[in-house]
Amino acid sequence: MTRPGRHGAPGGAGHGPLDLRCYLITSGTGRHTVNVAAAAAAAGAGVVQVRAKDATAAGLLELTLAVAEAVHEARHATRVLVDDRADVAFAARRRGAEVHGVHLGQSDLPVADARAMLGPAAIIGLTTGTAELVRGAEAQRELLDYIGAGPFRPTPTKDSGREPLGVDGYPPLVAATSLPIVAIGSVEPADVPALAGTGVAGVALVRGIMDAPDPGAVVHEVLAGFR
């Protein structure tokens, strides 16, 4: 689903509404990562989040700059976010890169501080996954653009400690907030129609796109699930 940004404004200056339907979270730090991000963007992925948990700040910045350049060349409308590190997003933006914001975890820089650092036009998302965390995000809705909620099912890429939500876990979370929700956690393209029916704005995929022989075909399948 394509959503407007905060207060009905476009989700990022000059880029139109924020499209969360197909949200790629990268893995790896090499050229493959950059190439898959570009391919996903070219196929219509609305967001690419650069995630490299084990990278240094300098390494993450270098990767972010490379991904941002490749994604911008592939499709101007796709937003590039940095996982966890508002400082890296700030540094990339300061260098003039097409980096649009940050996705924060519950233990990262507080939302208000990230917003102060990155400014009103930046996109900021926050990880949730329980009713309590969603209510906490809703209390900061003026500072946020969307929230992630998961895990949908158990995932090997990130152990949140939260119980898997399954399809049935999303409608109560959607009802608890005015913020668009992105479902995450071992989501497969075949899951998308059922998840779209819960009211989520999009789904996030890591391995489903990063490990695919044809990343663009996966993006097309995900987008078709929201039609």
C-alpha cells in the first residue's frame, strides 16, 4: 500500500508517497548486496534498508553510499534507509547521498533524538511486534513514518525474543495505531495476499529477495499480492 507521510505530506521531499508494499532489507556487504538492491529497486521495491549488523560505522557508511547510488540510478522513487544507525544516515545525507532516513530498533537512539538529528523530511521507522510496543509507537506518531512488526514466523536472521505473530496477530496491531505497519520475519511471497488482507501496509523480506536467482521477479510477486 502506498501511504502519505506524516500529516499527509509526501514521504520524503520530492519523492511522492512512501510505498511500503515491498520492503527489502539487505544482507552482506559486498557487490552482490549492491546489485540486488538495485535490481529490487528497478522492479518496484519502495524501500531498501541497508542492514549490516557486524559492519563498523565506516564500513556501513561505505556500503550505504554504494547502495544509495545504485538504487538512485535504478529507480529514483525507491527510498534508502539505514538500519539502526541514525549517525550513519546523517553522514550519508551530509555527503549528498540519496539516503532518506533510518529504521530504529527499541534499543537504538530514541526516536525524538533521531528526528532532531535527521530533520523533518527524513523517514523514520521503528521496530515493534507487541501491542505494548505498538501503543508506545503510536504515542510518538508525530515523529514516525511507519513501524515494523514481527516476527511473522521464526527467523534465522534476527532473534527478537518475541512470539511469532502469524497472520492472525496483525489485525489487532493494525487497529492499535494510525501508523502504517510493515510485517517482517521470514515472510515469503506466497504469504503476501493473506498479510495484505490484515491491513498491513507492506512486507519486509531479507533472504527471499537477497538469495533469489531473480530478485526482480520476487518483487513483482510481492507487489502483485497487494493488488
